[in-house]
Amino acid sequence: MTAIALERALSEYLAVRRALGFKLTRDELLLTQFVAFVEESRAERLTAELALAWVTQPAAASPAWLAMRLAVVRGFTTWLQASDPSSEVAPTGWLPPRRRTNPYLYSDDEIAALMAAARRARWPLSGATYETLIGLLAVTGLRVGEAIRLDRADVSLSEGLLTIRDSKFEKSRQVPLHPSTVAALRTYLRRRSTLSPRTDEAAFFVHPAGNRVHYEAVQAMFHRLTKRIGLNPRSANCRPTIHGLRHTFAVNTLVRWHRDGDDVGARLPVLSTWLGHVDPKSTYWYLTASPELMAVAAERLEAARS
């Protein structure tokens, strides 16, 4: 396959998948690198060995990163093989199976400690932003990207509603807020109005410079906060991350439903909609995500049998 044909195939592949709702920002970057690698090799056809050579190219890469690279390449080469049967698809058995990370579930005290540590940040506006952001993630289960993409126009404090626009799979939804959350967001806006040098910034959560916070900065800050309050990994596969706030919200919701005697199976679609899951099976994973939830489910089953 010629270089032009390979680039055209990649463009078509990305266009079709994006039409199905996938964003593919990372995939496009990696596959563009892959296509360049194939072109530089001057190979007459795309072989599985060539794909593996690219997948394993990063020195000292983690198994999770290699598995992700392989999954991205397999998707594209599977598409490519439909129009070019001579192209090969890399088999999955080349790399060790990827284990899904166990979510780090936070206690109420740990969340309060994270917020208190954020409040003591060097810059007052940074402290206000991260304290409020962590609190919002903990009580709504939003994705980090959804929260930092919020504009002020998306936050209706009078109605107690967040509007999440064009999130994963290009879906939008509204998330109702508890009055205490509304009060916390209103307090943040007041502090922001006095601390931020840019009063016209559309973004809701901002840096001390007044511009929108970005994902890398949020990740770095959260990592520092976990170290500051002494949170350590519970195992090699269970580390404190900001995504754990979303997992904690989902698991706590399910635990509460179990303890209240609710029909969890019937209510699960509600949680799926709240979390912005397109497929309910993404939410079913939380049913087995934590020992706490499994213990509550076992208690309820035992009670039903007695």
C-alpha cells in the first residue's frame, strides 16, 4: 500500500469512527505516528511484525501503555484489512493481558482532607478552584474532563442544574445539584470574581492567571494533594487518582440503594444516565468494583434467604 493510500485509509477510518461518536484525539496522534513509521520502513505491505515493532518502540513503556498502543493499531489494521486483504492484523497474544485498574475508593474523611489541602494552596484562587473542583467531582461523579470544560453559562445556580455538553460519545445531559453544592459553587464564583485577573473568562474553573484549568495541571495538583495528606497505593493495581472520585460516587450510590432495599437492577439505568454512560454494561462494572459493594450485596442476599 502506498503512503498516500495509507494516509487516505487512516483519514477514512477516523471519519467513520467519529461519525459514531468517538473523539479519537489520542488515537489520531498515535495512528499518525504509526503511518509515518510504516512509510519510513518502506515495506511493501503492512505485516503483523511491523505493527508489533511500532507498538513496542517506546523504551521502558509500561504494559498498560503497550496494550493501549496495540489496541489502537488493531482497530485501524482490522479496518484496513477489509479493503486490503494483504494487510495483517496484529494478534493480541503478543503482550501480557492488561489488568483493569482497581478503583481507589475514598472515604468521606479522605475527601475532606483533600479539599482542606487544596484550600491551603500557594495561590488563593488556585486553592478555591481545586477545593471546589474536588468537591464537585465527589458529589456528582462527573468525569474530570466534563468538569473542567464547564462554562459559566453551563452552571445554572438558580435552577440547580449543570449542563454537560458534548461529552464522551458526543452526548449531552443535565445534572441536578444539591442545595449545598449550589451554595459551594456560588461561594466559589464570589471568590473568583475578586481573585481572578480576567472577569470575562467563560470557563467556570480557572487558574490564578484567569484562564481555564487544563487536564494536565489538574492531574499534577491532585497527585501533590494525595502526597500531602499521606494517601498511599493500596496495591500495585490500586492507586489514588482523581478518577477514583467518580468511582467512589458510583459505588456509594449503589451501596446506598442496596442498604435501602431498592431494586438495584431497575435503578441502574438511572445511574447510567447520570454518569453519562452510553451502554449500561459500563455501569454494571461497578457492581463488582469494590469489596464494600460485594459485602453489602452478600448481606442483602443472606437476609433474603433467612
